[in-house]
Amino acid sequence: MASYDTTAKLLDFETGRIIAEIDKQPKAILSVAFAPDGQTFATGNAAGAIEIRQTADAKLLATLTGNAGLLWALTYSPDGARLASASGEGVIRLWDSQTGYQVLAVRTGASRTGFLAFTPDGNTLISHGTAGKIQLWDATPR
């Protein structure tokens, strides 16, 4: 559960118990995505930073920078090898989730992309934003 108050909580939805908490961050947390294996998750904030954390205790593992503006959407590829981010600058970025390196950046033509998803094979990324259209992007690993 992420919040504009710059905190986040990991909840066990069966018990309602808080598993871990992310203390106050410099900017609001706007997006969250879990890796397919459930071992890590990513948060995107209003400063454009992505933080990768362990699910068990929310320990910070890495911070990815390079986005400008609000980070509205995050999603992992089905194999967990890539992480896609969409920012308020109208750019979708693909990151290697193991190294943290940016591997691709594309301009969407939308001022805000609020939805990202990979196709089941992980080769196409689907986006939807303020331009009012659904777009398909080649996300094949290079």
C-alpha cells in the first residue's frame, strides 16, 4: 500500500498484518510493482526515482535514476528480467532488473502514462496514457 504521505506498508492480505514498512521518503510513492517471483518489489516516486526492495523486510537493494518527473506506472516482465517505468515526461524506460541499467527509452506522445503491462511472452509492452490511445512497444531483449 503506497501513499501520498511518502510512506508505504506491505500487508499480508489474509491476516491484515503489516509485514514491513517504508518510512517517510523525500517524495510521494506513486507506483508499485512486484517481481514475478515475489522476492522483490519496486516503488516509483514523485521525484522520478525507482527503489528496488526485498519483499520480506522492505530492505532497500537498489535505486534507479534517470526518469524525470512523476513515476506513474511500473511493471515487471513475466520472467522478471526487465522492469518498465512510465514517467510524467512522456517516456517509457526499460531497465535490466539485475543490473539496474536502462536498456531502452521511448517517447509515448502522452504527457502521462498511467498503465503499463507486458504480454505473457514478455516481448511486447502495452501502455495507455493521456493521449487516449493504447500503444504497443517492442520490448524484445536486445
